[in-house]
Amino acid sequence: MNNKLHYKFIDPDNSLTDFVAGFWCLQNTSEYAEEAIALPDGRIDLFLTKSVSGQLSIGILGLGTQPDKVEVEPNTLIFAIGFKLPATEYIFNFSIADLLDKGKQLPNDFWDFAADDLDDFDAFCGKASQKIHSLIPKDIDARKQKLFELIYASKGEITVKELSEKAFWSSRQMNRYFNQQFGLSLKAYCNILRFRASLEHIAKGEFFPELDFADQNHFIKQVKKFSGVVPTELFNHKNDRFILLSTLKQK
């Protein structure tokens, strides 16, 4: 990223990987607001922001389906937890259908977090992990568990028909669940994961589709749909504009 925005990512331990994609922090060390473009990544973020005055705010972002311009305030620190979709039902216990491409504020003492938890990123990850562990229920719907295993293992590179057959769950029921719980169809979500997977190739300067895109034009159109620009422009600005693309190699 640019030399004013500092990013760090930590993977969750194996016992959390069904629900947590990772922990990340972002700090703007400049005295000026810094702009970047956040790209859809198929995750839900719980974020904690600490201003230069030490004030803490906590919020949650739903799924993103389009590029979003982000302005990071000067001397601001952000710690966040990126969640996989099952967390909405089994950790948070609420639907995020109304949070598509937007977020909402949560109480400033959510999960007993405090401003001083943002003093140490590793300690924050430990505290957050313990809290999430305590919230994981014993009973999880086996169909949903299998469905998400297939979706994430394939990086969205699987058809709804295949998912239905392997998860023993009808396409109609799966789509109803996705629309009611997450605010979009199952296919639309898989397309976001395919886009995210394609960024790994673009970050290396590979502009030809490695995944199951119909052809080069289809690949370019899908990338532009979710990022707002063509693959070559994503690559050319990977270090100073696009948050997800510029951090892929740091994970």
C-alpha cells in the first residue's frame, strides 16, 4: 500500500476457520485523510476504529458487491475481524440481508472490547479468538456446513446444481436461505468469490483467466463489474489504491 497506510493480516487458528477468514489492521500514520478503494471479498467485517483522541467506535460491514471508496481519517487505527458467512447465523445470530453494500454501528462495548484493546494487535486477536470460541454453538446444520465447505474449497468455482447435489439441499431452498440471510443469491455470492480468486492472478500480472470464465471478454467484464476497472488498471494501481489487491501478497 502507500507509505501512509500500514496493513497487517493474521490467519485464525484452525478451530475458527469455519467462521473466521482472518484478522487485519490498518493504520493511517498521515496527518491527512487517505483514500483507497475496497474491493468485494465475500466476507463480513467487524471493525473497531480508534481515533487520535482515543475514542473507540465499533461497526459491522455486510457483503460488498461493488467497489467502495474508503477514506481513512488521519492518525486513525482500525482493527477488524473478517468473517465467513456462517458466522452471521451462528456467531452473531442475525441476518445481514439489509446490510448489502453498507454497514451499521454497534455498541461501543460490543463483546466487551475497549479502546486499549487496540494498543496491541496480537493481544486483540487472542481476545477476539477467545470470545468467538465461546459463541460457537455445539449444533450446526449439517447441510449448511457441507454447503459452505464446498463453496470455500472451490473458491466459488462450482455450480448451484453441483452444490445442491453434494449438500443434499434443493437449489430453491439454498437460494431462499441466501437471500433471506445474506441479501443476495447463491450464484451471486459464488461470483464474488471467483472475482476475489482472480485477484491473486492479477496481483502477479497475469491477465488471462485461470478460472472457469467463458473467455477473455467475460473475465474482463466480471473484473470490471466488481472493481470498476479493467484488470490491467487494477495491477497498475495495486500498491496505492485498491485495498484487497494490494494486500494479497502480505497474507
